[in-house]
Amino acid sequence: MWYRFSSRGLIRYEEVANEIAKILYPALKALYPKYKDQIKELKKEYQLLEAKQSSYSPEQLSKLISEYSAKVKPVQNALENDMTQAFNSARFILSKTDLDYDFDFYIILSFNSDWKGGYYNKKFYLSYLDIESEEDLAETIEHELVHNKQFKNYGQGFSQKKLQRIKNTNYFDLKYEIAALATNVLRQLPNLSDYINDRFQVFKATNPWANYENFVVQEIQSLLNNSQNFQKFLEQSEWFVVLMYGDEDRSPIQKQYNKNKLIKILHEAISRQAKEMI
């Protein structure tokens, strides 16, 4: 259900994350009708506050934000209470792994966020309105479980100077994120066996004499030993393309060291799949 390779930093909890998402996503979705009117009103108030914030003094704005937060908190708490059984089931699944599961789940209601979850100082946050599907939730959970494995008390005792340095660093260049971002890429890549089988069928259509076993060995060697071929394989993942080249909203990984580390982790993961085929 879980495995970790320390040689290059590969950490994966794919099956565990999928199991947890199968429990949490239906439970989260089922609660929406119960809270949709409250969420709708909070969203209206947030949008109004955001539109008029430039007309307030810093003191006025701070007071209004505090008042707004006081209205959001009870709804978040109610959602968390309704999710208690589902969260406990998720912890039971985690108890079968080498992960620390002595943490609390929190629901965040955010109307202008670009994140779906977070693990910080033994607190697992889920952005309720940003989870779009069970698969989306599973990807988020696995990403954060990697941080759980790296540092079960991540964030505890961080100085303000370190927190500010983290805040000022390009997200994709945070060294703690590389292993977790690798799981995002791997989830979007085709299974190596399926990928090579598809290529063999195309090749065999014009080369009926082709031997499958020989083809597999040659394809794997070509993929793993040729950096350009490996790069093309990785570029089937939208996440990898964004990490390498960025997009209109996000800057790519800036440090070559981090790019190299990401590719090494991905190479280790694909090599594992290759070994299972030969």
C-alpha cells in the first residue's frame, strides 16, 4: 500500500491516497446541499469586501476581515464535525502505513485560493471549495502525505525569518516540495506497461515479424538511457510541463539543481516499473 525509496527521494502513497479519497470525497460532496446557502452568502460577502477593500483604512479593513472570519469559522467547524466519521476512517487507513496519523483534519472555506490542501504542524487542511473530483482529492492527499512522511511536525518551531524566506521563495523551488510534486507528475503519466504495449501495437502493424519481448527491452533501454526520449515521456504530464516551463499563472522551477532532483526521482519511479516488466 505504500513504499519509499530513499536513494533519490522517491516517496509514494498512491494507493493509500486513493483509498482515503474514496471515503472523503463522497462525504464532502454529500454535505454541500446542507451548507450551500451559507456558503453562497459568505461568498457574496467576501466578494463585496474584496471589491471595496481599497476604500477602507488599514484599521477598518482589519476589523472587517476579523468580523468576516468570525462568520466563516462556525461553518468550517460544522463541516468538520459532520466529517468526523469519515476523517476517523481515513486515520484508520493511515494506521496501516508507516505514516504518523495523530493529526487533525481541518476544512477551509476559501473563495480565492490556488491551493487544495496542506499539511502543516500536524494539521491536515482541505480547501473544501477547490476539490473538483475524487481524483483531484487523491492527488492532493498523496502530495500532503509525502510532507507527513518528510516531517510529521513540519512547520513546528519555524522562526519568522524562515517562514518569510519560504514565503518569498518560488513555490516550485522549495526543496521540501520536489518529492511531493513528483507524485503529481507520476499520477498523470501512463503506466509504463500500457505505454509500451501501445507502441508495440503500432510498430507491429507495419512490422508483423516483431518480437514483443525484444521490443520491450529495446524500448525500455531507449527510454531510460536517452534523456530526450525520457523527457518526451514525462511531457505527457501537464504537471511536468508546468514545472519545467511554467504557464500564464505560475513560474517554472528556477534552480537547475531542483529540476535535476525532480527528474532523478521520476527516473527512479519509472525504472521501478521497468524492472517489473523485464
